[in-house]
Amino acid sequence: MAPATGPTRTPTKLDQGAEAKGGVGESPLRPDGTLKVTGEFAYSSDMWHEDMLWGCTLRSPHAHAEIVSIDVGEALKQAGVHAVLTYDDLPTEVKNYGLEIQDTPVLAHGRVRHHGEPVALVAADHPETARRAAAKIKVEYRELPVVHDEASALAEDAPLLHEGRDDLPQGPPASSGPGGTPIISHVPHPNVVHRQPIVRGDADAAAERADVIVTGEYEVGMQDQAFLGPESGLAVPAEDGGVDLYIATQWLHSDLRQIAPVLGLPEEKVRMTLSGVGGAFGGREDLSMQIHACLLALVTGKPVKIVYNRFESFFGHVHRHPAKLWYEHGATRDGKLTHLRCRIVLDGGAYASASPAVVGNAASLSVGPYVVDDVEIEALALYTNNPPCGAMRGFGAVQACFAYEAQMDKLAAELGMDPVELRQKNAMSQGTVMPTGQTVDSPAPVAELLRRVKAMPLPMEAQWETVGGEPDVRALPGGLSNTTHGEGVVRGVGYAVGIKNVGFSEGFDDYSTARVRLEVVGGEPVAMVHTAMAEVGQGGITVHAQIARTELGVTQVTIHPADTQVGSAGSTSASRQTYVTGGAVKHVCELVREKVLERGRERFGTYHPAWATAELLLEGGKVVTDGGEVLASLVDVLDGEPVEAEDEWRHRPTEAFDLRTGQGFGHVQYSFAAHRAVVEVDTELGLVKVIELACAQDVGKAMNPQAVVGQIQGGTTQGLGLAVMEEIVVDPEAKVRNPSFTDYLIPTILDTPTIPVDVLELADEHAPYGLRGAGEAPTLSSTPAVMAAVRAATGRALPRVPVRPEHIVDV
């Protein structure tokens, strides 16, 4: 460092507009945006290594079967094949993995528990060679009885999907289950993954005070995340005996924690780097091909790439839990809710994945954004032979919201009240006590969101009509199939509102790590931000740069590729990344700023008294007082020597729900959104056209307003898909019948309506910048709003989503 001299080339006042552009609250261009829309962005499936092999997975054609024998001889004889692996070839005693419960085999052993379960792996010099070799592997199966629903899962003689479970919570055993398996009182059967009751007040006594009681049974189908980029990755063996894995995932360090023990390697020898991710929505939170690629790479000594095709992708990741829900609501004649009872049964499929946490969410959010003092709630997830289910946008709250909002409409009809007025009358607000006993200690503008969304102008009637011409059939149910010109078409309008938690809950140590470096490059100060956050399309890298510009007063910010050479950033899920990893970036930028100011005081403190007395800021590449007086440029203060800091940041702690009463401070934050749906229904053919899905949502602080609106519109569209078209069809033999985008339908631009958005910014004092996680809440209320509108148009109860034409016209 050069000897200290007075600051040079520095004006005495900060120029108007000299502060860094693209900071918090603005909408700068996404650094990956242009590349993605022009097709130049490199996704994980685009990766290439000069001498790489291709991996392929052999999967079970049965949902439940004993593996009698596996013969890989013919596959090994195939020219170009370098390796064939089965369970017996796994290198360590650790042969299972899992997010919460390690019950998922790397490769099936003894039996398969779901259709499409991995049984064997092949590595070959061409993908087609690998596929042909996999087809030559001979597996003899003996089919077993299939567990496919609650009745078959909990029957006295039900096959146990996981014998000898050691994951049950500790407590006094209530009895012995099938086969003498000890069970805990709150888990009634070994085929129950997890159960969470919530009891508060006295629902029986409250029911006596009710003037009106309504009940309902509801069903939610199995939705897929349907990300466009298939599961893919590239594993490269390293000279130190380790492996470098380039992967599309949602949580690098969670993957690492599960991968390393199976490989028998210390974590530092499994180096992971995030590659381009083509969407996630929860479906990449579990492992897919990560361990498989690494195993093949280490066995062959060559890089191995695995890319699933669309068919395999449907078997390669978890889905949204299908659910059956029973609800009872009571109310006084003037519309005040007296009590709620509900039972939510989620189908977790063959393996646990995130089912315990999904159960916790479904139970704790099952009342919705309403004040109800007396509740009896039970939520549980089952082990079945259906496809494994886990995280998907909305995470247990989606299923509950569909049911409780249908109940609110049913209750409004019974009372003769306006459905929005009923919701507003019972809406929670700041200070409301949740059924879990947790007080909502930040803004909860539920009534205001409903008021705003109802006040939005309605779209014009008969939009398909044109002046002096044929109807525009694109605006009609059935669209270009030209099934109607308006005959039998009825409009419906419906409303819904939902509540979603933000961040990891129930006592999980939810933290993120950030490393920030400030240095002079090319004569100007540049910040480098390094986290392990998975950018899956949500725009996190843009927000991190915005935070760095705001906190460090620089224009140029570089985002280091996400990898495991820095501490964990947690999962890109639970609407948590801007809150938690954004909070970490903000915190570490503040540490860097203090180091910069301390260096400035050491170098230039004698030149101006403000160095010692004023509150100092970094703005426009300069150190300035809070009055705008410039003391030095960052270039002078840094003087060629970088400043760097790294630290973890945590939100306030939560606690686990009591296993018998459900009481506890379980969630760090709540988010709220309300929707109004306008639909046109062809009541003769049962076809639905959603005309508009208006949304009002509180986001605390719009860190990037354009991105916030995009998140709300995207979440709304996924909710629309669940309402009218998206479902994985699983037959009674637990086999998937539509694993393709030909048969599993997602909304296209022709299906997506106008989505006007009204954004509120009511700060949460506990969160960085007052922000509120925004990505999931619109996925909740959009589905029941659409269904409320379809019910209004048809007069039918429609207790199931997705709704189909035969539900509307009784075909």
C-alpha cells in the first residue's frame, strides 16, 4: 500500500444522480435475461466434455415388486459400454439418501416401491448405445400387492412400505402396529410418514354456538412442476480421487450432504458447481441423477453426462402431493366464524422426500387467513406405491387453500352473504393469533387485498364479438377448435385469498452464507458477490447485484458462479432466497462497508473531521457524509488492496410444532395474495376459458418491481394450470399414464389470461428492507378463485381440481 496522502480527484459534493443505478427498488436488466430469450444461455443439458461418456438409467416397469434376479451380462457385451452398475456395486454401506428421512435407495434392492424406480445404471460412449444396453439388462420381478390410497395403506393387513422404521419421533409407544412394529401415538400406522394435529380452544363448544355449519370433501390431483429443462448434469473424476459435479439443482449443499456418504468421499472431495437451471418449482430439491453420474464417473475414470428425456423426467423427480380433504366450518348468522374442523390426507408416494414438512405446512395453514379461535385439525402423509411426492411451489398450503376457500363460498351461500364480505369480516390482521398459538407480528392486509382486487375493473362482456365479422374464437372456450360462437357460454366471477409461510420452519436452522469482495478493477470500484444460491429463474442474481450496489455505492457488480467452495445458501424454495440469502448479502456488504470506512479513517481521518464525527455512507463510488459531502473516492480508499468479508446470516429462530397440540412459533413470516377470476364456460361441452386473473399481493418491499410482477404472474399461471388442466394420472396399479407434455397439459400463451397485478408494500420490520417472500402466495389463491368462478357460471359444486368437462356436464 502506498503512503497515505490526501484524497485526490474528488469533488466536494456528490453530483445529483451520481448514486449507483440499479439498486434496491429498481428493475435493472437481468444479466441472464437476454441470453435466455435469444436461446444462447447454456443450460446443464448443454454441457460437454471432450471424452465424456453418457449415462442411462434402467427403471422399474412395476409399482411394487420383488426383484428376484438381475442379469447384466448382455448389457456388458454391448460394444461401447464402459460400465453397468446395480445395488451390489455401490461402494459403501450408505446406500440410501433423502432430504429428511434417508429412505430412498440409490438403486433398488430387494424390491421396487414405485413405477419408474431406478434399478441399474449404464455408461457408454453414445447415448443410444447406453439406452440399448440398458434394455438388455434382464430383471426378473415378482409383483406384489399395490398400496395406492388411504384405505389400502392403513388396512390391518397392508403391506408395509418401509419396515423397521427408525425415524419415528421419540415418545411413549401407544401400541404395536402391523407385524409388531412399535408406533408412536401421533403416527397411527407405519405407512404414515408423518402426522400433525393442531388443537386450540374447544371446537365442540364453539359448534354449539354456530347458527350455520357447512361441511365438504375436496380432492386435489397430482400436479407436476413441469420445468422445461430436464434433469441433467456432468460428473468429472478428479486427480485427487474426488469428483467435480456440474448440476442443475435447487440446493447445492443439501445435494452434497447426501452424495458424499454414498460415494465414500469427504465432502471437500465432492466439488459441486451450479450449471444452467431450466426451472425448478420444488422438483429439483430432491436428488435425481447426481449420485448416479458420480458413481459412473468414478468407476469408469471418465466424465459422465446424464440427461433425462421428457418421459424419464416425469419419473425422475417428485410431484405435488395429491390430497383428500374434509372440512367443517361453523358461523353465526352475521357471518362470524365459530370453529373449524378439518382432516387433510396427503399421498406422499413411495419415499418420504419433504412430506413431513409439507404436512406441517398443510396443518398450520389449514385455517387460511382468517380468525378462528376454536379448531381441530389433523394432517398426515401416507407412504404408498404411487410416485414419490415432495416440494412444489406452495408446499402443502395449495391443497388446503383450495378446500378452505371452497368452504368460504359455501358458507357465504348458506348465509346469503357476499363471499368477499364474508372473507373480510373474518380476515386476520397484524396481532391475530394463529391456530398454532403464534401471533402474526407483521402486516397482514387480508381485507385490504380483497378490497383492492374486487375494485379492479372487470373485463368487458363477450370479448369474442367483433365489429361486422365472425367471432374471434380464440376468446371463447374451446379456442381454435371452433366449438362455439357464444352459444351456451356463461360468465362466472370468483374470489379467493390465501396465506403462505416464508422460509424454512419448525425450528430448522435456516441460514445463508455470503462472501463479498470490493476491489479496484480498471480504475473503478467493483464488488464481487459469491454465494451458493441456486439461480433457477427467480432472478436472485439480479437482486444480489442490486443489494451490493445499494450497500456499497458501486455500479459494477460481478456475481461469482454458485458452488460449494462457499458456505450453504440453503434451498431456492419456500420463497426464502431474497429474504435469507439476500439478507446474508446485505449483512456481509455492511461488514465490507465498515472495513472500507475504517481504512478510510486510518488513511484520511486527519484531513477532515467528518471522518470521526459524521455518519458515513458509500454512494456513487465515493465515501460521503449523510449530508452528501464527499470525503474520498473508493478508488483512493482501497488503493489497490481489496476488502473482503464472509459470514452467515440467520432470520429469527422458529420452533417445532408440538406433536400433540400443534402449538409453537413455527413460521418466521407469512405472505398473502388475493385473486379475482373471470371465466367463460361452455355449459354444453364443459369447456372453460379463463378471461382474467387479477391479483393483489403484499410484498413488503418490491426489491425489483418488474421481477415481483413476473413472479406473481408466473405463480398465478401455475395455479390456473392446477385448476383446469394439470394432473399426473396414476391408475389403480399405481402406474403413471401420461408422462409426456402431449398428455400432461400445461398452460400455453393461448391459455394464459390477462393478469393485472396490484402490489402493496407494507414493510415487515423483522425482514431485510422490510421485504416479504413473494413467489408462492399467488399459486395458492389463483386455483380456488378460478374454481369459484366456474361454480358461479355452472351452479355445480365441483369439489375436485383439476376440473374436467365431464365434471361440468355429467358425461
